[in-house]
Amino acid sequence: MIAFNNFMENITLLSQNELAKITNHRSGEVKFGEKIITIPKDADIVDFITNSEAKFVLLGIPEDIGVRANLGRAGAASAYESALQSLANIQHNKFCKGSNLIVLGQLNVSNEMEKAQNLNISNKEDRKELFKLVEQLDVEVSHIIHQICSAGKIPIIVGGGHNNAYGNIKGLALAKGKPVNAVNFDAHTDFRILEGRHSGNGFSYAFEDGFLKKYFVFGLHENFVSKSVFNTLKELTSRVKYVTYEEVEVKREKNFETELENALNFIKNEPFGVELDLDAIPNIPSSAMTLSGFSVDKARHFTYFFGKHQNASYFHICEGAPALDDSKNNHLTGKLIASLITDFMKAKVG
């Protein structure tokens, strides 16, 4: 891959040749990888993105630093590569066209990842160093998302921990010149205390720093939320709302479709980000894998439902960790991510 040194100096662009290598060509078929747009190595990235007719820009973040800082299982760094391989090999057809997607490439975090791997999370000073590495990621991610949104495109962000929600929200807010909203399909709030940046407090930091106006957590697991976080949510009820997984699927007190509408009504009046944490879906290899949760089909419907709204301004899929799947089916996480990407694209274009 080619490290590109201009305003996005820490982006490693995906070349057309690299894309061709992971695309399995077959006679009589047109694969996504044959139509996906890559950025030429000598092009001005901003001009290229701005002038392209493609609506979406895919960014990979191959890191699990925020997960490590949050005492989670490392492995989320593997999601982007797996997703890209699956995405390249789906069909380009009337339902979804590869030519509507620019693959920007991936954030070059190799130095930060190397540092993180040599830090002991049990050591207080080492954990502080991890927090600092996450802050560095925040700066990079927010800058890139700001540039993509300012170019009039819709970012699709894959890989890494949920710490990157902060950079996504900040980048969108800077592009819009005002605080923005977010909806999050997640078993956790990621609205924990401001103890230093990690994957469990991206939204609380975005809220505290004035970038996040309204926030809806969809499918919160009641057993995974501390009393202190619930107390915080109660105090912020005009700006932060949630529905629990148990209310919908276990107690059956609330209806899935109705709650989708309630969430949309809460956030739709401002530009908003669509966040999806793969650890909310049962049996998906992730930093906090679960056996109970909304199905893949419901996750896909969630993605499509919110993607349809004109104010849906980015889509973030995080915490998936194909590297933690030691079965013969470790390609399936990437395949799921590819399906979610195209669900979002179809919602915006259809």
C-alpha cells in the first residue's frame, strides 16, 4: 500500500491493483471490486472525493487500542481487511452499485498499535499511555471525517473500537458547524465516566465537548449498565434516551418497529450518525461477545431504517473481531459487515 503525504498524511490509500488482487473475477459476472472507485496515487484526495459522482467514502480503522484501554479483548483491528475482501466480491447489480463507493483506504496506525501492544493494561501509567494513544486517534479520525463530510460525501467507517465514535461525531459536527445527534445499536451505552479516552466513553466525551447534542442507545442490555451510568442517563433524559433489549425481546413491553420510530423522532431534526456495535449481535466475534441480543436481520433492518433518512450523515460499524474467530468460518464477520455497508448504501440511494 502507498502511504500518501498530503492533508491526509496518515491514510494508506488502497490501490486499484490491490483491489483487483482481492476480487475474484468470474465470467458473466460483475463484482463490486471491479467497479469500486480508488484514489489515484498522484491525485489531490480532497478534489478527487469532491468531484466524484460517488456518494459514499469507505474508511478503515485497523486498531484495537481503545478496546485495550477499556480492558476488552483485542482483535478489532482485523475487521476492515476482512470486510473489504467480502465487499469486493459481492455482485454489482441494479440493487447496489460498486461505482457509488470510493474506498479511501485505511488509517495508518501501525506505530500506535505497536506501542499499545507493549503496554501492560494492569499498570496504571501504561493505561494512561493507552488513553493518550486513543486521543491521538481521535484527532486523526475527526480530521478525516470532517474532510469527507465537507466534501459532500457520506463516510462509512469500519473497524476499530467504539472509541472512534468520538472522532466521527466531532468530524461531522465540525463539518456542519454545530452539534449533531447519534443513534447507537449497542448492548452498552459507551457513555461512561471521563476517566481517560477508551472504547467505553466515546459518546460521553463527545457530549461533554459539545459535539453531541442528542443521543439514543438502541437495544441496551440491562445487565451491562452500571447504576452510576443509569443515574447519568436519568439526569440527561431530555438529550439522552434509550430502549433496552429486554424491554423489546424478553419482557415484550415494547415493539421493535415502534422503538425505531421513537428513536428516529428523537434525533432526526439534526444531522446524525448511525453507529452499530457488532458485540450487540449474538455469536459475532468481538471485544465483548454476547450469546443474547438482536438478530443479524434486525441489525440490518436498523441500518436500512436509519439510513433512509436524509439527515443520516455517516455509518460506523465497530468492535467486530474476525481474528478472534478460530473456526473455519472466520470470513463470516467480514461478510456481515459487507452486507451492512450495502444495506446502508441501498437506503440512501434507493
